[in-house]
Amino acid sequence: RYVVPDLAGLTPAEAEDTLGAAGIPVGEIEEIYHEEVPAGVVISQSAPPGEELRRDTSVSVEVSKGQEPIEIEDFTGQPFTEADKALTDAGFAVVAEETSDPDLPPGTVISQDPSSGTGARGDEIRLQVAASDQLKIPVPNVVGMDVGAARLLLGALGTLVLASLFGL
């Protein structure tokens, strides 16, 4: 009988050498995607470490291919809400920055970086988005009001008030 060594964390070549030294034949070496284990490292084995095997019983291993690549879809010209949902659902971290663009409806994706290729879960996708109407502050009409009252009303909105008196 042969005692199975622990192969987790080894490279496939190291796992083969370790099994060979223990007198155990190598079974299949299967590569699979793994979210946490880096590519080229043994994730699991068909027989647990410490188990005793009969002669000629092989041990197969699963080796990480790293994170599964995710296709990056380009959302330029599309609504931000759709882009954000699709990219987030795919596993990306979306970072949006609003930019003024009078030629596009508010909430439209102006540009995306990266806009194509593949990424991994947690990668950052940056979106430039046409500024929303919600950023506009409604300004009350102060024409004809006393300057002090107008400053007080406009100042309450958090605006800087510069008054010019014409014709006085």
C-alpha cells in the first residue's frame, strides 16, 4: 500500500514528481477555472492526503487555469442603467463619471475603458456618462427682489451670489 501525499498548491510537474516518489501513478490532469487559486497550481486531487492506495491505483489532479475570462461588452451610446447592470452582473466593478455632453441624452454612456476584450471578475470598467438633468439646480426668479432678499434666497441653495446693480 502507498500513502497519498498532499498535492494542493504544487505545480503539475511537482505533483507528478511527488506522486512518482511515493510510487503512485499519475492519473488525469484536468485544468479548470478557479476564482481564487492562481493558474498552474493544483487545486484538488482524487484521493485525499494520507489515504492508503493499492499498487497501480492512480491519483488524478485538478489544476487551476486562474479566473475565467469574461467578455467585455461595449456600452458606448447606450443607457448607463443598462450598462451598469450588465457589467455588474458579469462581475465587473463599474466606476462612472458624469460629463457634460449637449449632443447626448442624459444618462447615455459617452465612452468606456476598456471597451472590448476580456477581463476577470472584479476588474474595473470606467464609464463616462452624459450628465443627468438631476445635476441641474433650479434657480428661483429673483428679478425685482431686494438685493439682500435675493442673496439670502440664492445663498440658501448653496450658490455663490454676485450682485450687479444696473441703472442705479
